[in-house]
Amino acid sequence: MLDCGHNALATLPLSLSHATFLAQLLAPHNRLGVAQSLVVPPPAVRGGAATISVPQFSGCKALKVLDLRENSLQAPLVLDLPSSLAQLFLSFNPLGGNCSSSSSSSVVLFGPSNVEAARGASAIAASSIAEVHLASCGLVALPEELGGLSHLHTIDVSANDLGDLPPNLGWLPALSKIPCQRNPMRYGGSCNIFLQQY
């Protein structure tokens, strides 16, 4: 485990992308994202809008927890994640501030197997992600691809600007918790999603 939280860090070392035995990276409450670019993004997502990113974590084969809460990460955020990742914490980052439309997502998560799919679109690799925390990020939309995370049991999207949730979230077999209070939901301000139980 590497805990570098509360240190006013503006960047993370590139060497972290080769930390094959790192299981937890805790970097909350820093200044990540303040710099022009923390790392050069992969070639497949270069061009177009400027990208604020962090080290490409796909080389961290044992990484289970990535905590980047309370930083200054901005949209579009591109994270290259390992398939081992189970918990992703991005809450309290201004990820929705640069969204160009209500139908686009400002968060792109992908693994090494689908870098090409990330070109110009939201893409999330099928992986072991069980928890995604996106509270207080100013998001106006969530990527439909969240519906492809079959191990996802919790997605916290509270305190954003969401009018609704992707309907395919209801088909996720493990999904049991969706904190979504303090969003301007079209259905009377509450989270109305029916979870299909098998």
C-alpha cells in the first residue's frame, strides 16, 4: 500500500505505472490535475481536447484500490486501469466542469485491451470493478458503458447534476447500491431504478 494523501502533490511519479505489486494507491486530498498534464496520454486518445490524466495504471497488475478523491482532476479524465481493480474513488473532483453536452460523459476508463475503443468515446473495460465513487463531481451524465461492469455492486453518484441514470444499470447482476441523492432527477428528485435480481 502507498498512502500519499494530504501532501499537496501536483503529480504522481511515472514509476507508479510499473509498480506490479502495489495493491492500494491512496492519494486523496492532493492537487493532482492542477498541472497542465500529469502524464502524456496513450497515443489512441491524443488529439482533440486536452487530457488531464494520471499514470497509466494498467501495469499495476495487483492494484485493487485507487483513491484519487478530493484532487483537481478535470474532464476529460482518462484512466488506464488494470483488470484487477475493485474500488475506484474519484469523488470531489471537478469532472463535470468541461462537459460539452448533457449526453456526453467526462470520465473515460479503459484497460489495455480496449485502448482503441477509448478514441473519442467513453469506454470502460470489462473488469473486476465492484465500486465506483463519483460523488460531488458535477457530472451531468454517466457513461452507458457502466452497464458493462458485471461485478459492479456500488456506484455513488450523489450530489451531481444528473437528470437520470443509464437504464442498463438495472441489468447488472451484482448492483445493489446506488447513492444518488442531491441530483435533479426527472422522477421527483429520487433515484428510480429497478434492479433486476436473478
